[in-house]
Amino acid sequence: MSNRLVFSSLLLLLVSFNVQAWGWDGHRLVCGMAQAKLSPEAVIMVDTLLAEGESLKGGQVSFSESCLWPDDVKYSNHKGTYEEHFINVPDAALTVDLLRDCAALNCIATGIQKALTYLSRPAESSREKTRRAAALRFLGHFIGDLHQPLHIGNASDWGGNKVSVQWQGKETNLHALWDYGMLESMGIKYPDSLDFLLSVKKTSDDKQMVNWINESLALGRTHAYANVQGNIITSGDSLGSDYLERNKPVLIERLVLASERLAMLLNAIAAGEQPRTFLLISR
């Protein structure tokens, strides 16, 4: 095999790995909707942080595009953030125990807490400004990830990544199906679906982020890992229109809730408030 062919194969493999976590359209939609829900003060803050983040990736980008960046860098110059895109829990667990499931302090909970901490602090040096700009991108991405049920999934199957299924005549895995497969089948894409999703009214007064994680875990148990008959999905199963119809409302609700909560956090920071974090402690 030629070196060029080897390089091309590796490039395709990396691209396939990066198209995950709500897919590109899902993350753009979450951050695009959140931007439409920002206070005037938060708009100024986000615009300033986007401008200060020019050095992070090829010039200034929109907030929607900036939320893709964490997937781009988790395999390169920010490898330490890879585990911050998810949290794996024991298969029989009904709730997340952060002391058990995030014992190394490296999971989606700590990723969000770190981003909120940096965003809530003033930045004076160029290094601090770049770090805050990166924190905005990480927060937008991680809040999206948190609301995809299989990002709070079983440790044994890596959040459904190891559960291969047949979908519309093609082989995929359960995690990818929730990241982007069903959204594509529903015709949900960026920016075409922004107006529709913004018309969906779904609010939440719950500011306890650990509850948001447990919401996703519960939905994973009842909807993602279970077929319409309530049986656990196993590798080789074929999933069809009945599975899609059952989960359409869930997918739409999770995208909208993610945008509501992301906007709430950014509005609070712009107003000088300190959003509640997970307040992880060691044993």
C-alpha cells in the first residue's frame, strides 16, 4: 500500500471519528438557538470572546461554528479533553455518582465546570483571554453533548459505540444513530431547522446540572438502549421507523433544552452571576 493511500485511509478514519456528539448539524443548531436567546449583555460577551478566539482556529468564526472546535482538537492539541465529552456509568446504574463515575476528575462534568470557571473570571493577559475564548467553545459543545442521552451511557459499550445496528439498510452503531443518524432521517439540519426548533417551547427552571446529566441517563435507559417493545437493543438488531417515531420528540426536546440551558448559563455569566457547578470533591 502506498504512503499516499495509507494517509488517505487514516484521514477518512479521523473524519469518521470527528462526526459525532450530535454531529455537526446538532451542535450548530444548539449553539445557534442559544445565540438567539442571549441577553444584550451576553451577545456582547460572546462576540468579544469569539473575536479573542481567532488564534484558536483559522480566523474568527460564528458561535455556531465555534461549537464544533472541541471535536476538532480532542485528538490533537487538546487531547486531555477527550474524556470531557462524556461520562460512562455502570450498566445497572440509575443515577450518576460523580465520585464513582468521575473519580479521575476527567469527564463531562469537570469539563463543564472548568469552562464555567474560566468564563466567570476576568481576563487581562492574552493567555487568559485565549483561555476564556476556548472555554466558550468548550461550554457550548459540552452542554450539547450532555443532552445527547448516550453521552451519559454504559461503560461496557462506550455509550452505545460498541452496539452495532442496522439502520435503513446500512450498518452503524447506536451512538452514531443518536448523534446524527436519526436527525438526518428527520431532516433536522443547520441552518434550515433553526426557525422550527426556535418555535418549540421547552423551558426548564432546574439549575442543578447533575440533574441534567441524570435526565440523559434516564432517557438512555428508556429510549436509546430500548426498542419500541421495551427490550434491550443488542448488536445486530435492526431498527426502523417505529424506533424513529418514538424518539423524534426526545431528540427535538434535547436539542431545545440544551440551547435553553446554554443561553441561561451565558446570560448569567454576562450578568456577573456565578452559575452553579458540580462542586466535585475527592474522597
